[in-house]
Amino acid sequence: MFSPISKALNLNSRVKAGRLLQSPLVDGTWALIEPAGQQNHAAQLCWINKHRLACVWMAGGQEGTSGMSIYTSELRQGKNTWSKPKKISQDTNRSEQNPLLFVIPEEKYKLIHTSQFSRDPKDKSWQENKSSFSMQWTAKLRQQHKGLSGNRWSRAKDLLEKPAFCRHPPFRREDGYFLLPIYRSLETGGAFGHDHSEVLLLDPHGNPTDQIFDVPNSTGRVHGSIVLSADRTILLQFFRSRLADRIYCSKGNLEGNSWSEPEPINLPNNNSSIQACRLSNGMLAMIYNRFALEEEPINPKEWGDANWPRTRWPLSIAISEDDGNSWPWCRDIDSGLGFCGAANWHLNGQLAYPTLIEGLPGQLHIAYSWAARAAIRYLCLDISNITGDFF
């Protein structure tokens, strides 16, 4: 008997943080962006211009603790490696989370993120009080900006007076105003199931107005992701569900000041983040974890409660050609480390909080928390990797 290990060509030594890679066993082009902390989570991608793709995420020791900060890395045209992460948030005494970037055309790009009071990891009082470790109800939205060709960020300041949470970038209306999906976390002092969604109107410079639009009966539907309908007559806003049942959708007018009650669509949700993307070919793409809990009919939970299956795999992309009424194309793009079964369920590192944007027509750019937040994984796929040769 013998072992082939010593004679194998070891490619692991050639893999460097941020380096763009291709492999015959993995579709697309991918990279593991250099980790900026023990946990790396909640990535968002943004085209700064056609030559610069930026990724922002939160990194640190643990979500909800001080020193959880916002980092950014860029992939520039002609480069084969994502840049070294830079910390861009400014308050190390708070837990700064859920960043998003968006561009004010011909002016600047802007960062918005949450900033909440933090706990000591050794603090167990929250368990005694039947609360949560993460004090999301204390979170303020903070903003800062940077010129499109500038080197320095402005001083961070609060976006709103009252606590709120965010996840996805705003939708830009034809008149230049922006619609930013937000949600109010634990506003009633209850559990996460009490979260509910609103839409904040930003002016063409990205500054908040005094107009905040309610999403009716949206308790437990959060992380709104807004896209224009295919016929450009209404807005669609898709939500994560605290009951871990289905992705939900609300319909709004083009002004974004009136929304319908969110209704479930035919895609599962595991009470984790999703994102929708309108593609240049008119199709609608959704990135999500293809898992849901099936409630027992005799004991269903009600809105205001929350399910936490913790199963954040597989990571999947679904494609619709009818605004989400049907999803005939779907592919798992990452199934984790492949562990299954009750005894080693905990070994399958979670794949969570994905972001999806389009670059060149039909080219999908993806980033997500990989291997239980060990790093942010970037992936670039062609739509044919999802639909085959149908188009």
C-alpha cells in the first residue's frame, strides 16, 4: 500500500488572498477576499465606475461587539487581485454592521451602515433578561461619502434621529431621488420577529428627506431589495422572512410612497438575507439560500415570532422572466463543505448574506459570507451557468 499525497501537485500554495482564480471543477472566476477579522459578513458589491468594482462588509471579533467595523476592497480593471482591505467606518466603540455603497452620478459615492451599542462577549445578562445578545434596537444609521476620485472619506454622521437598520442599496428613481429600504428592529422591545419595513426617501445628493413610507403589514419581512418591474410601471420589493418560510414581495408605485402588503412567492427563505437584481436582458435574478422550515399545521408560529433554522446553505440563484411569478431556472452555486446529517451538521460552514449585481450584459458578480464568515467569497458567473444554453 502507498499514499499518493506526497506526489500530488499542491495548488493550495498558489492560492493567495484576493487572487482571481479559475478551476475545471468550479464554474466562473472567484476569489477569497483577504479576511479583515475573525468574522467577515454582510458583503455588498457596487460599481464605482466601469473600471472599479468595490466590496464592503463588516469584520471583527463578533457581531454585536465593539470593534466590529466596515471594510472595503476593490477590484480594478486590469488587476488580478482584490486590494488589501481598508477599514472605513469610524467608531470602534460600537458594533458597525450591514454596510451598503451607492453612487451619486458625477458627484460621489456614499456609504451607509448601522452602528449600535455593543456588548462584552462575556456579558450573559441578556440571557437572564430573555433578550438578545445583539442590541439591534439601539442601532443608528450612519453615513459618510467620498468623491469619485477622492482619497478621504467625510466624517461619519447619523442619517436618521431614530434607530433603524438597513441591508441593501437604495433604488434610484428617474427624477434622481433614492428609495432606501430600512427596517425598525425590536422597536416594541420584543424578539426579532417584531421587525417591520419602511422606505426612506433620499434626495438626489443622497441626503435624507423627512419622508418615510410604510410597508403595510410587513412585520417579520425585512431586508427589502427594490427593483423595477419588467414593464417599468411599478416597483417590486422582495423581503427576507423572520418565519423562515418564503421570500415575500410587495408592489409599489414608481414614486415608492405606496406599497402593498408583502405576499409570499415560490422561493424558500431561511430567515437570512436575499437580494434581487434586474438584468439587462429583462430577466429577474434572485440570490438566496434554498432552504425553508415547513411549519407543523397544528402549531404554526404567528407574525411577531421568528424561526432560526441556522441552515444557510445551499446558496442559489434563481432566474425569472415574469417578475417572479415563476422561477424556471435555478442553480446551487455553493453547497458549503458538503457535510450533512445530525452528527456533523455544524461542520457545514454557513453561506450567507449574498449580494448580486450585473457587470457586462449577462455577467453576474456575487459576494457572500463564506465558511461560517471566515472570509468573503467573490464569484463571477455568466447567466448561462444558471440557465444553460437556453438564451
